[in-house]
Amino acid sequence: MNTINSNLTKWSFASRIFHWISAILLLVTWVMIFLYGNLDDKFYIGLHKAFGISLLFWMIARVINRIFTKAPPAVAMPKWQILLSQLSHFFLYALLIAMPTAGLLMSVYGGRAVDIFGLFQIPVFVTPDRGLARLFNDWHTDILWPMIIAFTLIHIGAALYHQFIKKDNLIARMK
Ligand code: HEM
Ligand code: HEM
């Protein structure tokens, strides 16, 4: 094995499940809006919202889990890299909560209840307001989404850098 790092302490089982299910939910939520954009079938926007809300609940549970989880000690790297990784992880958490929240607010301010897989509905819990619906729509599509793409690409790029250039087996901590 081509590892030079003896620090193989892993993230807890719960943290690893939370991490990978979040990534899958993000991907599925995106696939649904992609299908909606291309097939223009209302079915997919419904699923987009339901998976997006699922991710919101998942992230809330993940943050609670994170508060009670002791992170494994950082792998050997310069201090600025540790700081940057912590900052970007914080942004990823914030974005994955802000994005579905903006989606939800866009819907309810638009006067539309949100159906969750036909199981239950999130009712219109605000007074509908076109201006606010538009504002949250802008945040959803023009601000938060590009930020999610950017931070996710940086994140995966950093993981690949550790795997193939530094070869410190960082990914094993999350596997
Ligand atoms: C993390 C979760 C979510 C992600 C990553 C996400 C991502 C996206 C993306 C990429 C678009 C397309 C933007 C474009 O047209 O360029 C979109 C549109 C949309 N999303 Fe989400 N979304 C999420 C959660 C939600 C939630 C929870 C709701 C509502 C409950 C929602 C409602 C909508 C609606 C209604 C549109 C269409 C907007 C329009 O066509 O003007 N999204 N979303
Ligand atoms: C191929 C895809 C991915 C790989 C290989 C990957 C890899 C990793 C690794 C190795 C860590 C732990 C870093 C450490 O131990 O210091 C981590 C943490 C994290 N990842 Fe990913 N990741 C991927 C996708 C994603 C996606 C799509 C998201 C969300 C957009 C995400 C969000 C996070 C967050 C928030 C953390 C910080 C965990 C914490 O400190 O609580 N990851 N990832």
C-alpha cells in the first residue's frame, strides 16, 4: 500500500453515513431538477422538492450528530490548510442547509404547499408574497447553487489531491 501516513483514525460510523447519504441526496436532488428542466414533467419538480427537504432534515440531524462527535485528529498538513479545510467544511454545512431552506421559502411565499412523497405536506406557513418568493428564488438559483458547485468541486479536488498527490490516505477516514 502506498501510504505514508500512519494516522488512519476514522470518522465515526454515524459521521460517515451522514456524509455519504448527504452527498447522494444532493446528487439525487440535482438529477430531479435536471430531469424537470429537460422533460418539463411536474413529477420531477415534486421529487426535487421532496428530496431537497429530505436533505434539509438530514443536515439538521447531521449537525446535531457533529456537535457530539469528536473529529479524528487532522492528518499532517500546514496549519493554513487545516484552517481552510475547516472553513470550507463549515461553508458546505451552511450551504446544504441554506439551499433547501431557500427552496422551501420560495415555494411557500409563492403560495404553494410542499408535498413530501405523498406522505405529508408542509403547508403555506407564511403570508404569500411575490417579492419574497422571487428573492428566495434568486438566492436558490443564482447565489447558493453556484456556491454549492464551487465548494463541492474544491472539496472533491482537495480529496483527490490528498489521494493522488499527497498520498496520505485521507479519504480512508471517511470510507
Ligand atoms: C439542497 C437542496 C436543493 C438543491 C441542491 C436544489 C437545486 C436546484 C437547482 C440547481 C435548481 C435549478 C436552477 C436553475 O433553474 O438554474 C433548482 C430549482 C428549483 N428548486 Fe431547488 N434545490 C434544492 C432544494 C429545493 C427545495 C427544498 C425546494 C422546495 C421545497 C426547491 C424548489 C425549487 C424550485 C421550485 C425550482 C424551480 C425554480 C424556477 O424554475 O424558477 N428546491 N433547485
Ligand atoms: C467524491 C466525493 C467526495 C469525497 C471523496 C469526499 C471526501 C471527504 C473526506 C475524506 C472528508 C474528511 C476530511 C477529513 O477527515 O478532514 C470529507 C468531509 C466532509 N465532506 Fe466530503 N467528500 C465528497 C463529497 C462531498 C459532498 C458532495 C459534500 C457536500 C456538498 C461533502 C461535504 C463534506 C463535509 C461538510 C465534510 C466535513 C465533515 C466534518 O468536518 O464534519 N463531501 N469529505
